[in-house]
Amino acid sequence: MNLNFHFFFSNSDLTMKIWDFREMKEISTLEGFDEPTMSACWNHSGSLLLHATKDGFARIFDPRKGS
């Protein structure tokens, strides 16, 4: 999966959605958050997503695996 055109969005339903703008479609939904997203960013290679929530927790996701 080439993540060059993939962007993430945090939603009010406590999920994060990853979109492929080249294909104009959602490719993944990350769920299970207890608090709203405060910050998120890709790592240097674009293979992992760091997600920080209002409760002070940071989680690392591999969007290719959906976890």
C-alpha cells in the first residue's frame, strides 16, 4: 500500500478514517477510542500512524493491517 496520497480524519464518533485521495475512497476506519483525537501524524516512511487522545494516551497504528 502506497501511503503517499492517504490522509486521516478524526470524527466526532471517536473514530479515525483513512482516505486515499487518488482513488477518492475510504480505505480504513480505526475504532475503539474513548476520547477525542488531539493530535495525529504519520511516521517518516508513512507506514505507521501515531494517534494521541485527550485522555493523554498515544497509540501507534499500522493502517495496512487495520491495527
